[in-house]
Amino acid sequence: MKVDKKNGIMVIENFSKIKKNLQFDGCIVIGIGCKTVDLHGKEVLVGKGCSLGNVFCNRLILGAFSSFKSIQANEVLLLNSCVGEKVDAKMIKIGENCRVLEINAEMLEMLGASKIERINANKIRCIDFI
């Protein structure tokens, strides 16, 4: 793990396993194949194939084939084939083949086919490219 306090960036290297809760007042960049417990930060960028616990941030980009327990954020982008339990956010964009149990959002935008058990959203926009 590398921390640059001057630029406000924390970098977690590929295939790392972090067993403690992380709290950083800046951007957290996570490499591919990492496993973490809880994350608190302003912006969280996650690589492909990661396994996350609870995430609390302003902006989250979750790489493809990643899994999570719960997300609380203002802006969330879930790339293709992500799996998780709960997402609470103002703006959520979901890629193809994602599976989420519960979504609470003001604006939900979905691309392709995803499986979502419960949706609570003010606006839903589905984009399907053929």
C-alpha cells in the first residue's frame, strides 16, 4: 500500500488482502483481485475481480467481475458482471449482467440485462444496444 498525502491518493497493489478497515480523506485506487473489509474515502476506484465489504464514499467506480456487501455513495458506476447485496446512492449506472439484491437511488441507469431483486428509484433509464 502506498500513500501520497500531498496529492491525496492511496494506492493498493494488485492481489492484496486487507483485513482492517481503511479510512482515507482522498482517492483510494485499488488494483485487480484485491480483498478488503470496509472502505471510507472521497473517491474509490476499484480494479477488476475485487471483493469488497462495506464502502462509504462520494464516488465509486467498481471494476468488472467484482463483488461487494453494501455501497453508500453519491455516484456509483458498476461495470459488467458485478455482484452485491445493497447500493444506496443518488446516481447509479449499472453495466451488463450485474446481480444486486437491493438498490435505493434517485436516478438509476441500466445498460443491458441485469438482475435486481428490489428497486427503489425516482427515475429509471434503461439503455439497450442491439
